[in-house]
Amino acid sequence: MSLSAKVSLDNPVWMALSTKHAHLGRGGPLARRYDPDVAPFAAVASETTDAYQALHRLLEPHEYVVLQSLAPLTDPDGLKAKHLGTVQQMVAGPRAGNADRRNVIRLGASDVPEMLDLAQRAKPGPFGKRTREMGNYIGIREGDRLIAMAGERMALNRYVEVSAVCVDEQWRGHGLAGRLVNVLCEEIVGRGDTPFLHVFHHNATAIGLYERLGFVLRCEFILTQISPVAAAAGGR
């Protein structure tokens, strides 16, 4: 892995919002965040007082964002840090191709209500009203019901994140998640990029699936919720 790739993957939110996803967020040279309806993620260019002050200015009093970091974060001035957990970052290895595309459909704007409903029930991670705008989303239906989906989240130079992988509880165990991930990965690789993803380190079932699909552990990140101190105090 090249040095530039390592730097990109060490701060993927920053790299995405500085390049391919700049239109989906706001911020400047020190701090950036996604629009709230797109994703809760934010990033700073460096862990300095000036950068966190810039991040603070991007937050309304009632809002919060989620930061990824390689080391634990302490409370920056005027902000409250809340530990959310640890995620593994996994990167796809070489792929054979020939993904099973049977019954796989493209999901568009008209599918958003069903996508939100499935995400709320299956809980694959943050999924908002505009998350679909981050990349390509695909799914599988049983009759008129959306029973499985997966899509692309962060997009940065040479790398695209696979995310929102979820299956209706009644349809788990049929290989639907693996099929959708393989289709997405085949398309990402076909565009000249490398798939990667994030998964909570305690989710052994999902990690086992991704390992069988050819993903390998690259590093672990700490997820931290950051909010203005007044909002954090009001929430207690």
C-alpha cells in the first residue's frame, strides 16, 4: 500500500469531504462535516485547538458529529467527547469477479422511504434521508418489499467504502448480504477503485462474512461523538 493510500485511509472522512464528497458537506481547511441528512461524520485536518474551534463553528447547539481517530479523544475546548466504540477498517483483496446479480436492483430516490425503514429495523449504522446521495445503492426485493440492501458511503481518491449492508431479519441466512457486497465490490473495482469498509470490532458475524468475501483488517479506529458542551449538559 502506497504512502498516499495510507494517509487517505487514516483519515477517510477528511479525504472524502476534501475531494469527491465536498458537495455533500461544509467546512474549510481545518474542519469539515457532512450535511446532517447525509451522514453524522466529521473530521479535522489535525488535532489542534484551532481545528476543533473550527469544528465547533460548524455545529448548532443541539447537534453532534462523529469523529474517527486512531487514538482516544479528550474533551476539546467547548466540546464534549463521548466514546461510541471501536471499529475495524477492512480493505478488499483481489477479486475473482462474476458476482451473482440475480434479482439485484438499483435503488433510487423513490426507494428512500423503504431504505430508511429497512435501516431502522436492521440497524447497519447511520443512515439518513440523503445517505443514498453518497454513492450507488442496490437491493433485493421479495414481491413489493425491500428485504436487503447495500451501498457506497465515503468516496475518496482510489477507495470507496461499502456500507449500509443489511437484510430483513426474516431473510437472513440466505447469502443476500454477501451477494450484494460482491456486486458492489465488482463495480467499484471495475471503476479502478478499491473497496473498504468499517465494522464494529465486536460484530464477529459481520467480520467473518467480510473475511470470507476477501476483506482483510487494516487498522482499528475509535469512534467519538462530539457535541457542544451546552447540548451535552442539557442531554444529561
